[in-house]
Amino acid sequence: MIDRRDKINYYLDIAETVAERSTCLRRCYGAIIVNNDEIISTGYNGAPRGRKNCIDLGRCIREELNIPSGERYELCRSVHAEQNCIISASRRDMMGATLYLACRNGATNELMSGTNSCAMCKRAIINAGIKEVIIRDTKEEYRIIDVNEWIENDDSLFE
């Protein structure tokens, strides 16, 4: 009998392949949305259509300014992988779906463990009706996030 790849890692492998299209110099993200065992859409991070990508320009402004990961996204040229994935799908198809996310370091091409969606992407995922996000940490390990946790633990409220 042939060992088959488990379904979650199969979809994460596809998200990781989508990340190969990323045009970011820092982090190469790939995302896919799956509903009822069918891929609804894919997305990777890169500049909006028609604009030059960081890899074409050969520079990253956030890197040049030493901006830490997770900060000052308004300076970034890229539309995030999750956002591109959501833009390419209909809300009807995303209701109750799963978003799979993988990230590689742009400089080393190594998988990035512990990554997460940014606050803006979390909001888009919530509004899209996606029920869970599965994030790859290693080739075999991943985290499953119930999107309801992002709703209940609202990180946009400062106390």
C-alpha cells in the first residue's frame, strides 16, 4: 500500500508552491482557500497588478528602514497572500472554508515557523466567512486556528 500525504499537508504543500510566485524580498507567502475539498482560490504576496514588484526594483523599503516584521505595513508594496486569495474568490464559496497558509524566508528560502496573518488580513478573513486558518510551521507540523478566536479575542481593542 502506498503512503498517501495527509489532506492538511497536501493543501499546505500547494500553498507552499503558490508562495514560489511571491515577489517579496522578505517573506514569501502562499495561501489557498479550500471548501468542501475543492480549491476555491490561490494567492501570493506581491505588488498590485501593473505596479513594479520589489524583486523587480531590487529593494524593499521596509528592509532599508529596518522596520521589524509585523509593523508599518502601509509602507509595503505588496498585497498580502491572504488578501489576494480572498479577492479572487466569491464570498459564497468562502463561507465555512479553510485558508491554508505557508511562508518562506525570502533570503534563505527556509520555511518560517510561527508566522501568522497580520491584523488587516485577520479582518478580511473574518469578513470573508472563512472558519479556520491552517498555518505551516514545518513540512509536517502546522497550527489550526479557529477564526472565532480572532473574533472573541479582538486584538484591535486596546485596554
